[in-house]
Amino acid sequence: MSISSPHFQFVNEEDLNTCVNCGLCLPHCPTYRVTGEDIYSPRGRINLIRSVKHGDMELTKEVVNSLDTCIQCMGCEPACPSGVQYHNIISPVKTEIHQRRYWRDIPLRFGLYVVSHLPLLRLLTRIISVFQVLKAVPKRLQIPRVPFRRQQLLNYPHLSREKEVILFTGCVMDAWYRNVHEDTITLLNALGYSVVISGDEYGCCGALHEHAGFTKTAEKIQGNIPRSTDNATIIVNSAGCSASLKKTFKDSHEVLDINEFLYRHISDLHKLLIHRKEKVIIQEPCHLRHVQGISLEVTELLGIAFDVVQLDDDGLCCGAGGSFSFSQPEMANAVRGRKIAEITRVIESISPDSVRYVSSANPGCLSFLSSSAINIEIQHPVTLLKQSLR
Ligand code: SF4
Ligand code: SF4
């Protein structure tokens, strides 16, 4: 073993050694499922990282490709009987890969720069709305229909201060899915909560930057988020952001994904919602199911108002993966293809007309699935629940 490798020295040796090469994670890895090749599996990637770190293998283009096509969905972690902390392994590797190819990442860096500068993102969103009217925005760009004018987020009625929460509005979620914020506020008000809007003061949470391997930028963004003295719970309706903000606020605030929060009020929701006698398929975002362990909650919540239909794919990723669908479009499209095939299979196995919606609690999954050829309405769970209020 050589000790002269300049690569991957930030990866903890103990984390690598936890992997016993059993291969039980393979069926849970979306990139392994579409390629069938070990180097696109968690086990294969861990072995490559170990070999490169130890200097037994060069960091070739093929190795970089294998590592960079990991979606970081973390489907492998709950499946691993040895408890391999795969996120600890892949995260510094992605950071190093992207530091080394700074110039190649310029378009992605620019895109994420826009995302984290809200006035710029809003300006771009307005321009997009005009092009959407002219039907000049291709579906593959994954941008939902956005209005030219932003509606104010209204929180009424103002209820008690004892029942007050902060709604984290974020970046893309606020610019492109403001309707989900409106629906979230309506539901929270219906449960008796006053809602304080986090707004531009909090800005973007940096999750997309972190996921893309731009760790320094992510840390800077996360460091700039104010730690307010108000100790109200922070509610987040984007699965990727709630996973990230739980780390950012771990010492100061309780952060809950909206599904987690609503689940705490499920008995009240049983009284507030009607059953619509429609079927909904749940597509579970990886950052909800694998990273935060929130799965049953969404099923039970949507089950109040709908007949819930589950996919039979163990929560495999849809391919969106933060900015993954932009940086690795080929792999992302292949992974999405499997997801769409499973959704289609399930719909056809029931009866083509009886499933009305697919529901997913993450903006990336919503937009990536909506930009596919599938012909079904795709909605955030909060929107479907809000529509089901008595
Ligand atoms: S990551 Fe876990 S499940 Fe996968 S091969 Fe290693 S020990 Fe086995
Ligand atoms: S994080 Fe997802 S894509 Fe990456 S190795 Fe694990 S299961 Fe595969």
C-alpha cells in the first residue's frame, strides 16, 4: 500500500473499514439498478475510494465518473446491516472532485449562485414567466408554471403567540412553489397556529450547494442564516431543506419537516379533512425517507383524505437529487425512467383512470417528475391536504 496518494485523505479510514462487502445495499442503489455494474453501487464506490486513497489506483476519469454519478440519495444507508455511514464517505469525496474541476462546474456554480441570491432568482423567474406564456420554455428545464406577479404570503388570522411557528420560505420553493407555502399557511392556520414568514432574512439554506459538493459556499450560506432569539419551531416544506436545516439549527431551534409537524396533529386533521375518494400514489423523496426516516407519516396523512397507493420499489430515488439532474442528466434520466415505469405499472395494475395524483414532498422531485412524459398531476402532499379541508 502506498501512502503517497494525494486523494481522498479526508475520508475516515474507520468509515471505509465498516463496509464488509456483503452487497446487501446493491438492490437499494438506483444507479446500480440502472447499470447493473458494481462500480455504480455503494460497495463498488467504497472500494474505489479506498483504493484511490491508499494509492493502489489512479483517480481516472472512469473512477471520477463512478463517484460523481452517486446521487447521494442515501438509499444504501438504511439497507446496510453493518451501519456504514456512507454520507461521511461520499460527502468529502464529492467536495474534492468538484474543487478539482472548478472551471467545468462554472455553469452549475452560476445556476446555484442565482438560486441563493433571491432578488436575482425572482428577476429570472419573472422573465421565465413571460417566456412560459410564449410557450418558449422547454419542459426538460423542469420549471413549473410561475406567475409574473408574486402574491404576498398572508398569515391570517393572527392567532395566539403560544401557538406560533416560523415557516422557512427558502429560495426555489418560494420562487417557483409559492402556492405550496400558501397551502402550508392555510393548513397551519386551520390547526390554530400563527405563522411567521422567515422570508429573505433567512434566504436559501445551502442544501443544493452542499449536495453539489460546493461545501465552502454551503457553509458560508449556512453561517449567514440568522439564529433568531424567537424559539418557535421552524417548519420546512421541502424535504431537502428540512434535512439540511436540522443540522444548521441543531443547537438553537427545533426544525420539523411539515409532514412531521402535521403528523403530530393527525387527530385534529381527521376532523378537518374530508375523504375525497380519489387515489394518490406517493413518491417518497430520499431526503425525507432515507435521511430523515419520515415515511409512514406521509402515508397516514394522505390516507385521511385519499386512498393511498404505494409504489413497489423500496423508495428508490427518482433521479432528481438536488442539481444532479443538471450535472448528470444521462444517469438522472435513466433513474427517472425506472421510477416512471413503476408509477405506470402501478397505475395500470389498478385501473388507468382511478389514480388521480402522484404526490412528492420535495420541489426537486416535483419538477423532475413533472418534466417527464408522464401524464398525471404531480402535487406536494400539503397542497392535496389543503384542498381536502372541509
Ligand atoms: S455498504 Fe453495507 S450493505 Fe453495502 S456492501 Fe458495504 S457493508 Fe454491505
Ligand atoms: S447514495 Fe444512492 S446513488 Fe449513491 S451509492 Fe448510495 S444508494 Fe447508490
